[in-house]
Amino acid sequence: MFRNYIKTAFRSLKKNKGFTFINVFGLALGLAVCLLIVFYVVDELGYDRYNTKADRIYRLNNDIKFGGHEDSYAVIPAPTAAALVSEFPEVENAARFRQTGSFRVKKGSQNIQEDKVTFADPAIFNIFTLPFVDGSATDALKAPHTAVINETLAKKYFGRTDVVGKTLVLNDTENYKITGVIKDIPRQSHFRFDLFLSMETLAESKQTTWLSNNFQTYMLLKPGANIKTVESKFSDLINRHSSAELQQFLHMSMSDLEKQGNYFRFSVTPLTDIHLKSNRVAEMGENGNIQYVYIFSAIAIFILFIACVNFMNLSTARSANRAREVGVRKVLGSARKDLVFQFLTESILITLVATLIAAVAAWLSLPLFNQMAGKEMSITLKALTWLLPTLIFIVVFVGCLAGSYPAFFLSGFQPIAVLKGKLSGGFKNGNLRSALVIFQFFISIFLIIGTLAIYNQLKYIQNKDLGFNREQVLVIKHAWILGNQTETFKQEIKQLPGVTNASLTGYTPTGGNRNSSTIYTSPVFDLKNALNGQVWTVDADYLPTMGMHLAAGRNFSKEMATDSTSLILNESAIKLLNGKSNLNQFLYKPLDDQMKKIGKYKIIGIVKDFNFNSLRENVTPLILTYGKDQGALNVRVSTKDVKGVLAQIERKWKELSPNQSFSFSFMDQDFDAIYRSEQRVGSICVAFTTFAIIIACLGLFGLAAYAAEQRNKEIGIRKVLGAGVTSIVTMLSKDFIKLVFIAILLAAPLAWWFMQRFFLESYAYRQNIQWWVVVVAASGAVLIAFVTISFQSIKAALINPVKSLRSE
Amino acid sequence: MEKYYRTEEVETIALNKLSMEVKEGEFVAIMGPSGCGKSTLLNILGMLDDPDAGSYLFNGTEVANVGERKRADLRKHNIGFVFQSFNLIDELTVYENVELPLIYTGVASSDRVKRVEEVLEKMQIMHRRNHYPQQLSGGQQQRVAIARAVVNKPKLILADEPTGNLDSSNGNEVMELLTDLNEQGTTIIMVTHSEHDARYSHRIIRLLDGQTVMENIMI
Ligand SMILES: Nc1ncnc2c1ncn2[C@@H]1O[C@H](COP(=O)(O)OP(=O)(O)OP(=O)(O)O)[C@@H](O)[C@H]1O
Ligand SMILES: [Mg+2]
């Protein structure tokens, strides 16, 4: 019996090659896209799960509102980790990380810059699963000036991995003894360091203040401990430890502070949530975004659905042709059940072929998709353990989903009616089919509008006046490497032909240093007088080099001796001060930890607001102080020959410091990097949208073919009566275009609302969706649909009516 | 005229150097055994098809191989068709079926109402104007088809076995209608298998294997 099903199914598919092709191809395309998205989602959801104790590990966060400014930090005060272990019985262990930037590591006479470096407590090896290939957790990172490196680094500097006991020379001066070599941290980890330095080395790690937040801190709960219990004790913990400090420096208690609307609040993020659900200040790496997972999953389901709809629509449209077969089979004694089975076999067979093609297509396009998604996914043996069952599931599920409607629809035909020819066309009661076509185009139009909205916003970001000029600025990194020669370096660079200006500071608007601090409007340090914002140390060349503009006052000047106590504020800071201080007035800052010495600063200028955060955020208060920061040398170039200038700069660098690596970036590229994930999502959406439209059009193409076939006779009659090609094409296309228009009416407002609400509103600076976006999407959809249908309609309209009438 | 059909294996000669002339106002019947080429001839006369060789003068103009657009234009203004299987459009009502040729020739809608009602009246089918073809008897359907064929006041009506699907009383009714139309000046060329029906015509052209074998003048 089953063989008979397969045989008939196979013949039926072979007989209807066009139908089979559209189904297999459409389904394969849809499934391939789905598979890629499944890879992506599985990959995103798999972060940090390599840790065997993952379900007991939590990172602590601090949400702070202070001095009119609110922020969410992934870092907390230094003493917290020890306090957690000693005061909370639920906590088994806790460990801290602290990054202070990149280090130069000596290899022979050369210094190589390493960026993935962190200071860490030894307890990280008890909390995270970081297996040792040499040495052990027992004595790793315990003593000051000890290090743990990964295999890659061990091979890079020593050519082998059994290097415990050897020494690394960092920044030319500091010796670190290697106490362990660990396996490289898996790709799916929210932190991926190559080099761990012992926390003991860092004086800052012994700080006792609870008012400064610099340490990423993780805790491991005891088995069975309840995280809720721990969380409920956080506010008491902060209170107990910071009240003395609050009294001393701000002369107030925690409750006073809270009464004024400020707060310090600890919270936790479960380890496995960090990658997708955490986006705080001072994350240890670039995290993913759960929203993208949702969006892509939704797209995958939609695309698969579009492909399944094609199958259902074409099968039922074809039903007129198959009705006779069903009738005959029923008369011959076939039960409905058998017919259902027969049609399901057919659709599962199609799905199987499509799935095989899709699997190969997905496998072949994985590298391309990796590039688009910024990932390094690969199909490993381990992946096959979930992949194969998934594929089998897809075949059965999609096969049944796509085949169920035709199976029950076709098998429900009454044999007498069919054989008497009463059932003149499967095309007449096509309400469900129409609804499905509307749904397909609804999704396609939704995707088009969504994609256009993303692109529009990205273009807006590209073209927005940021308040500074990021074009033609070279950022020479780590200028501090040159030591006391940085100033010489800067002056020499400024002399180079093609260089307009150069400013020495690591505080660049497109990233680099950040320093959040508080400054007061009166020498009595009271929260009411506090202004919290970014405080950046810059030189007198900063504003002209960056192309920033003063709204009032003047720039810093080398000639003015008093400028070391001068400030330039941005407009947002002035606004927040709300008249409490203004141009030519004064601000105050504690100069030591005890807040005894007080510095008095004069506001000499107001710089127009420029965007130094992502455009998702408003411009926040910024205070520029005059001084020497050697983080980077920012060089404004005026010539087209940027390469030539760069080569000269590098030559100067090598002259001053032959053994130090030279690294640089272009400021406009740094800016673009901030929006890389949006760019990625944008291009992935374009690809998916294209596929969705192609699949939807394939279905429409098939339906139009059947519609034309069903109306063959009518077309013939009309032509005999004098209808022209145009009127026939219009007649055939009208019905479908009507469906597309309904889809537009439904999709446009919904897509508009959705994108506005869930995408654009996350930007403080945004380009709202304009009417033309909707018009473009709508006319695009209509045009594509029309062209698709026209193929069939024109073909039908050109047939000699004699042919179609003959067959009657 | 000559007409061949080529299929993969064989070439059928549907019309073999056939020659004929029909005068304005004539009522001609074409008869012959099945497969002798009657329908083929009618299709060519109706400008639905082209002859492979020869010439077709319609009203003094050469219309063989003149191009689809021109033929379609000539056709819709000059020729009405009546088929054995009626060929009404199932999705349209009686009224709409009859209205169709007027729409295609661009008659204004106010005129259309008048003219459609006029022919429906004449064909005595007015009371069924809002019915669908499936709701009518065969004879009624053919009357609608004839109404549709004449609504544009064509010079020539081509009828391919118009009574083939009808019983004798309905058939006679249809033949009376055609005779009336002919008497009012319309040229009629009718294919038929029925000697009875052929007797309504002025002249019978008998075909065999795509050739004229005999012409009977009936008047
Ligand atoms: N499209 C076609 N392809 C191939 N051969 C055809 C085609 N149309 C007609 N023929 C052949 O041409 C010949 C004439 O056909 P035609 O339809 O004109 O016959 P007919 O006289 O109308 O017959 P009937 O009385 O049965 O309707 C037949 O032999 C037929 O098989
Ligand atoms: Mg015939």
C-alpha cells in the first residue's frame, strides 16, 4: 500500500513538473533561510553554556542615578566580591575582573600589542570552566605579578604550551611569571581574554571605597541557594558599607540621597543571559541582542510559512485537475483516509527533497552568512546531533503542515459530483487561498517597510551633523608609549605637509577613553550642587582638530597660564546647571580622595553639543578640562593622500620608538563600527526580505498559471468577442493585484507602527518613517506582483482562442 | 485556401486548395463528414486563424496574414459567432454576456443598456436577463449566444453546429431566429450535420477531405 502511495506520488510530481519545481524550489529556499536562522539562533542561545556551573553563576550590576545622571553599569565597587563571600552564606565564591587597556608584550627585541588582557582574581578558575593545559588552578594568579595565558598566546610567544614558570615582560618594565596555561576560551563566551594578570598586582583592587565602580564581579552560588534571597539583601549590603563614606564626603545618609531621587542599586544577570540580554556600561565584550534573535526567528517562521502557503495554494488550485482522480479512486473503493495518506506522502516527498536541497544550500552559504552576521559558525559533528533530528522534524512537520490542507480538501470531494463534472473548478471557492496570498504579501510588505526603515535610519546616522567632523581624522593609538616624547611627536606631526592640526588626547568622540565624574557648583560638596557627566582632559588643539564649534566664550590657549583651571562645557551641561553656574562663572572639584583639597574652575567656553555617545542616546553633559592626556594623537589631514601622510607619521613613530608597534584607526571608521550590528541586521534583513518576496512571487506565479488555465475557455470566448490582450491581462491580474492591495492596507500601518515602536524609538536621534517609504514599498510590491502575474496573463492572452475553445 | 496541421508524426491537410465565395446577404450551410475541415474553414473565415496558403478577401480587403490586431478589430466590428456548445461565460449573467461585445467595441454604457435589452427582447429571453448560464436550458442558452452574436449588428454570422446540442423544437427555434436575421440582411455561414437545418439556407457547400465537392443552390 505504502509503495503504491510513493509510486503515485512520484508520478504525479513528475507529471506536473512546473508545479513540482515551484514547490520544491520555493520550499528549499524557505528552508535554507530557516536553517541559517536556526544556526544563528542556536549559536546566540549557546553563549557561556560551556561553563559546567553556568546555572549558579551571576554577574553583579550597579544601577546608579546621581547628580542628575542615570546609568547602568556592569561593574561594581572593588570590595564587594570579598564582602559577598564573607557575609552571604549562599555565596560559594566570587571573583573580579578589571581591564586597564592593552599591554605591550616583549618578544625578542620587539614589543607586540595585546588587547585581550584583564586583571582577574584567582577564583575565576573555580567559577568558570577554564581547563588548564599546564599548571593548575591551585596556584594560578595567586601572587602579585603572575599571569595565566591561553594556548594561542603561549604558542605565539614561546612556540609551545608547557611554559609555566617562564616570564612575560609587559610594557618593557613589568615582569609577570606564568602560573598557568589554559585552553583558548570557547568562541561562545561573553568574555574572551588571552592574557590574565593577577589582581593582586593591581593596587586599585585593594580599594575600600564603595562609591567607585570599576570591577566586573561574578559570584557562584552554593547548590540549592536561592538567588532571590541574595538579591533581597543587596540594599542592606550597600547601606552598611557606604553610609560612612556618604556622610564623610557628601554629608548625607543613604535615605537622604534617595529622598532626592538618587540611588545605587545592585542587581544580578544570570551568566547565560549576559550575551543576549545585557547591554551595560563596561561590558567585557560586544554582546548580542535578544531582539535580533526574536526578529530573525519571526522572519524564519514567516518565510517558512510563505513557502508552505505556496504548497497549499498550488495544490488546491490544482485540485480541479486532480478531482477526477479522487473521484475515480473513491468509486473504486478508496477510503478518505487512504487519500489523505496519499496526498501527505506526496507533500512529505516534496519536503524531503526540498530539505535535502536546503541543507546543502545552507551549508554552502554558511560562510557568506557568517560574514553578514559577523559570526564564525561551522557545522561540527556535535552540531549534527541536533541538526539531524531537526531536519527530520522539519520534513515531517512541514510536510504535514503544507500537505494537510490539500489532503483534507481534496479527499473531501464527493465522487458523484466530481465525475458528473459538477465541480467545475478548484478555483472558485478560493477564499482561503485569497487569504493566504494576502498573508504572504502582508509579510513581504511588512519586511520591505521594515528593511527600508532600518536603511533609512542608517543613512540618517551617516549623514547627521554630529557637531564634529569625523572625516579625514587619523587616530594614532597609544601615544603614551612614546613617554615624554609625545609632545615632540605631536609637534613634528603638525609640521608635516598635508596635516592641518593634531590634538593629543585619548578622549575621542567616536570611542576611546571615557571618564564619568562629578563636579559641584559650590565649594560645599552637596548632592544638590552636583553635576555628573563626562570629564575629559584635552589640549588647546582639540576643538579645531575635531572641527567642533564654540557656542560662546573661547577655546583653551597655551598662552593663558590660568587655563589649567579653566573649563569648557557643552550646551547640555550648561542646560543641566540651570543657571546655577554659567559662562565666566565657577565650578568646584575635590582634588583628593578625602575631599579636603578643593579646586576652583572657571567656565571659559561653551562648546556646541556634539554626539559622543551612540545616536541611540541624547547628548549628555560634558566637561572639557585643559591638560595632558596621552591616550592618542588625533591628526586632521587635509590632503587626499592619506596613505602618504600615514606613512610619514609611522616613520616618525619608528624614529622615536623603534621597538613599539604602531597602531591607528580612521575616525570615520570608528564611528561606523558603533553601528556595525545595525548594519549587519540591515543587510541580513535585505537578504531575507528578498527571499521572502521571491518565494511569495513563485507562489503567485504558480497561482496565476492555474488561474489562467482555469479561465482558458473564458479567455477564448472573450477574445472571439473582441477582447484585446490588454483587457485580458487586466482581467487576469486584477484579482491578484486586489489581494496585494489589501495586503498593503493591512501591512503598511502595522509595519509603520512596529518599526517606530520597536526600532526607531530606541534612537534619541532618528529619522521617522516617511510617507514615501510606504509608497515605495507598496508600489514595489504591486509592481513585482504585477510583473509576476503578467508572465502568465500575457501568455494566456496571446493563445489563439481556437485552441482553448477546441478543447471544450 | 490551404491549411495544414503538423503534429510530431503526421501532417494533416485540413483544407486542401479550397475555394469558395459567399455574397453579402447569403445564408450558406456547410456540410460534410466529421474531420473534413468544416470548423477549420469557419475559424479562418472568422479570422480566428490564418490560412497557410491562399487568400481571403473579406468585403474586398485581403485579411489573410494581416496581423492579429487588425484582424481582431475587423472581427469585433463585423463578425458574430454562434457555437455548438454556446460558449457563454459561466461567471457572467445573461445580460452581462450579451453586453460583452459592446464593451469591447467601446459602446457607451447608456447605449449598451438599450441595445442589450433590444436583442434580449427580440430573442425572447428578457425575463431571464439576470440568470446565470447554468440556470438556463440549452435552447435558452443558445438564444443568449445568438443575442450576443448579433448585438453588435455584425455583417456576418458564423455558426458552428448551432443546433448540435439542442432537441428538435429548440433547434427549429434557433433556425427561425437565424433565418429572421438573414432576412434582415445579415450574411450567415453555418456548419451543420443536419440536412433538415441545411434546408433553411440558400446554398449548401459540401466538403470532403478539405475540398469542396458539391454546391447545392436551394432557392
Ligand atoms: N489543432 C489541430 N492539430 C492537429 N490537427 C487538427 C487540429 N485541428 C483540426 N485538426 C485536424 O484537421 C482536420 C479538420 O478538422 P476540423 O475540426 O476542421 O473538422 P470538422 O470538419 O469540423 O469535424 P467535426 O464535424 O467532427 O467537427 C481533422 O482531421 C482534424 O483532426
Ligand atoms: Mg467541427
